[in-house]
Amino acid sequence: MTPYAEVIGDPIAQSKSPLIHGFWLDALDIAAEYRREHVPPEDLAGYFEARRDDPAWRGCNITLPHKQAALEFVEDRGGVRQSIGAINTVIRAEDGALIGTNTDAGGFYAPIAGLELEGAHAIVIGAGGAARAVLFALSKVGIGRVTILNRNVLKAAALLGHFGIKGDAVPLGAPLPPAALLVNASALGMVGHPPLDLDLSPLPEDAVVYDAVYAPLETDLLAQARDRALDTVDGLDMLVGQAALAFELFFDAEPPRDRDDELRALLVK
């Protein structure tokens, strides 16, 4: 019986997680698999019910649109519902329980850990599960103010209150304020989704633009930022960072991060 983990979502064909985990499993010579599983929203409860009885299943990563809904089907022993309010990883505990957790926050923050964000102003696009992880991380480093751009302004404003962050919620298309960091935590700009149309001219010259989208890797947002010579962080940085934390939970082994350059070359082919 070969142990395995997988990634679930709707859609799921775009996911690069099997490449990442497969690379690490091969590098460490671990006899396990990492799969891709298409799970539409109406099948989410049945998915977890089936995996609950599969002893080979080590857990799963979760992508759009299930990061909040999945909380209903797993145990929340770490208080993720009250803190981040979304999960991106489920693991099987030693007692057989399915436990939800979130590695997105750590994966998001790792590439910008060197920035001085305490008291700074940040802009976040989106108010879904990924945005929750971003806001959680920003709240922990003492961000001064956050402007959230989202279609549903009330939902965005509620997130600011949930995380105790000062700021404002404005509709998509509103002019950007000057800010030290801009993060696209939405699906806008992703293959199969509407484009993200922003005017970056209000950002200062030392601003950092961070796009969590990784398909395509070179988004219009990042291209526009580079045209202005702004520092950028692409979606692979967050994807690999959160995957590394999940890999250790699934397979009880640290991934070989000294081979990140080799992995990145594989992912951008």
C-alpha cells in the first residue's frame, strides 16, 4: 500500500503541487505519491468521507474554491477557524482524525521576511482564503494599515475587523494609495479568470509587488511592476514555501530546499 497525499480544487489541472512534491519525494527517495484530484464543491463532503477510511492517505492540500468550506469537514485543533478562517492543508493525525491547518501564511511571508513592514501601508487584492492568510501574516508583523480591494466591499471590511487591522475596503478599480507592499491574493490574472487591471503609478519607487498567481507565472501585474523597476515576488515563491511546510506534515521529512533553483527551473518549463 503506497502512501499518498494530493491536492484538491475546482479547477485543478493548473496545479503545480504534484510537480513540487514529486520532485522532493524523488530527491529524498521516499516511496510515496502526490496526486491531483478534481473535487467540485458538491463533492467536497464525500471526498473527505472517502479519504477518512483510506489508511494510505496522508492528507491533502486545498486550493480554490475550498479553503473556507473545507473547515466544515475536518477537526480544527489549532484554532484556525478563529485565527485565519481558512485552511489549505489537511493531515491525518495518529488517532485517525482529519486535522485542518494552514501553511499559506508561512509560505506567503517567507519571501518578504526581510522587509520592514511594521507600521507600513499594504494593499491586498481579494478577500478569500488566500487573502485571509496574507492578512493574518501581516497582522503578526505589525502592519500599520491595509487597503483591501475587492468586489464585495463589506466582506473586505469584515476581514479588517477580524484581524484587528486598521485600514479601508474599496471596490476593485479604485485608485491605489501609495503603499510599501501590494499583494494580489485573488484569482484575477490567473488562466481562466478575468484580468487584474491596476494602475501602479501611485506606488513609490521602493514598493514591492507580490502576485500569488502562478499560472501564468509572468502575470500582467508583475510585468507592469517590472516596467517601473519595482521589486517583485511571483506566485512560485509562495507556492513552494507553503508546499514545503505541508510536505513535512505529510511525509515527516524536510524537503531539500537547497535544490530550489533546480525545482524552479522544472516548474517554469
